[in-house]
Amino acid sequence: MTTETNTEIARKTNDADTPEVSALNIYVMGKRYLVPAGLTIMAAIEYAGYQFVRSCGCRAGFCGACSTVYRKDDEQKLHFALACQTTVEDGMYLVQIPFVPAAKAKYMIEDLKAEENTILSLYPEIARCVSCNTCTKSCPQDIKVMMYIQNALRGDIAKAAELSFDCIQCGMCAMRCPADIKHYHVAQLARRLRGKYIDTLSKDLKKRVAEVEGGQYDKEIEELVGMSEEQLRGLYNKREIEAKKKKEGE
Ligand code: SF4
Ligand code: SF4
Ligand code: FES
């Protein structure tokens, strides 16, 4: 993370008439900053002197925390992206969306059945979908969001779960939907129902869960908990790497 102060950044911004090589103008909360090309949006915002307290998690495209909305100087279109995965471009007006209010239905998965109306009964608003496809266009994961909602509405739980598999719960779809649907909660319910009631139970998983519950690994876990960071690092570096092992066996 940059250690530059806002004053230093402001000086650079004021110097924008004589920019450094490959410097780009971006706007964060309406204020202009000059940042080097090639950075991700997240790194560029940090370069501009901001520190992420919210709206940042894995920095690797998995957690969905870094939702960004932007519009460019010369465009009508509003864009949706993950700040940790998208490279900064000249003229971006950026806004971070750390949280999208979207209440989740209350349920215990054990009390549900994977039936045609199960999702609809918990999220009746899916019946209000007007098929505008705005949700799909807002998704930084290129998921067919409208399609999984339509499948949930039809009661095809397995398909809704499959189509939404890459959802990282960033909430961009829910923010834009004119029918106020909470897509990612709907998708999560579909995947939970599929995992619990539709897919075949893995025998290996069942066996491993029984081993864990039977205390087979308690001693090893206790040892790990008692180790220092240095010991843990040493252990990690000595781990058996499967690809390497296979290659050696060739
Ligand atoms: S944005 Fe909402 S109303 Fe439009 S297609 Fe998606 S779920 Fe349906
Ligand atoms: S489906 Fe919605 S919540 Fe999931 S990744 Fe796409 S936009 Fe984000
Ligand atoms: S910080 Fe996790 S997806 Fe960007």
C-alpha cells in the first residue's frame, strides 16, 4: 500500500498539465487524481491516498467485497467491475459499493424441501421479474443472472444453482433490479437446496465428516493450534505438493 499522503497526491494532481509517462486521470468521489497506468482500480485508489477499511477483502476476485461502479468521461453507459480485478482507465469516475442492503429470508435448510415452490415461497418477489436483463448486464462475473432467477421461478432448483455457481455475492445485480429482487440470496438458497437434497452424497465426504466427528484429527489440530507462526510456515513449506509428486513419479 502506498505511503503517500493526500497532500503529495494533490500536488501530483495539480501537476496534471505536465504528467509523468503513462499517467491517467481518475476521479474518486468526484476528485481528480493522477495515477500510473497499469494499476488495478483498487491499487489506483490506494495510490491516490485512500485506505480501504471496507470494500476490500481477498484482492483476488473471489470475495465480492470490492464492487465498483464507474462511468467514463465520454460515455453514457454505467460500468460494473471488481476493483481488484479491473485495470484502471483514463477518465474513470469511480465509486466503491461496500455493501448492498438485501435482507435474507430466514430459514433452516433442514426444514425445507427441494420442491418447485420452495424458493418462491421464501423470495416471492422473484415473480415480479420483468425480464429486463439489467441484472445480467450488471454482473462483473458474466453470470446469466436473469436466467437463474427465471429458473428459480420455474422451480428448477438444480439449474438455478448451476447458473449461479460463480456468484461472489457482490450485490451489483440487487442494486439495479427494478423489481427489488435479492438475486444472490436466491442463488445461495438454490445452491444450498441442491447440495443438500438434489446432488448425490459423496461417499468420501461422508466418511471424512465421520472421521472428523469421531475425533480422528483432534490431536493433530491441537498440535497445529499450539505452533508458532514460524513453525507453521516451516510445515507449510515442507508440504507434499501433488503436481510435483506426480511429476517425480513419472
Ligand atoms: S434486473 Fe430484476 S427485473 Fe430485470 S431481469 Fe433481472 S431480476 Fe428480472
Ligand atoms: S449474480 Fe449478482 S451478486 Fe452474484 S456476482 Fe453477479 S452481480 Fe454479483
Ligand atoms: S477484494 Fe475480493 S473480489 Fe476484489
